[in-house]
Amino acid sequence: MNQLENDSHAPSFWRRPVGMALATAALIAGFYLLREHWGHVLGYWPYLLLACPLMHLMHGHGHGDHGRHSQTPERTNNDKE
């Protein structure tokens, strides 16, 4: 087996022990941060709920146009034979 074959089966960063430890520390820190500042977060909750629909209304064309590609009109032959 060469080095390229070994690298293709290497686990992703988040599956390695360092990645798992970093993710766990981030979750714990996020929990304590949210717990200490819950009053502030709860005060802004209505604004956060309105942010998603308003962003979709105002920026609806930024998602790749969802398949609405402009097409050139097809040429038709209106000559009657």
C-alpha cells in the first residue's frame, strides 16, 4: 500500500480525538454562555424569528435563481410550404 491509499481512508478532522475534544469544548462553552446570557437572548428572540423570513423576501434572488435560467427563444419556421 502506498501513502496515497492510506491518506484516502484517514478520518475527517471532526472524527479524530483532537476534533472531538474541540467540538466538546465548544458545546460546553456555548452551553454556559447561553445559560449566563439567557435573558439577553430571550429579549431578542422575536427579532431572530423575523430575520429569516425577511432575509428570504429581500434577498430571494441570491440562491442561484432556483432553476430560473434565461433561455434564448427558439427559432421557428413560419414558412408554409
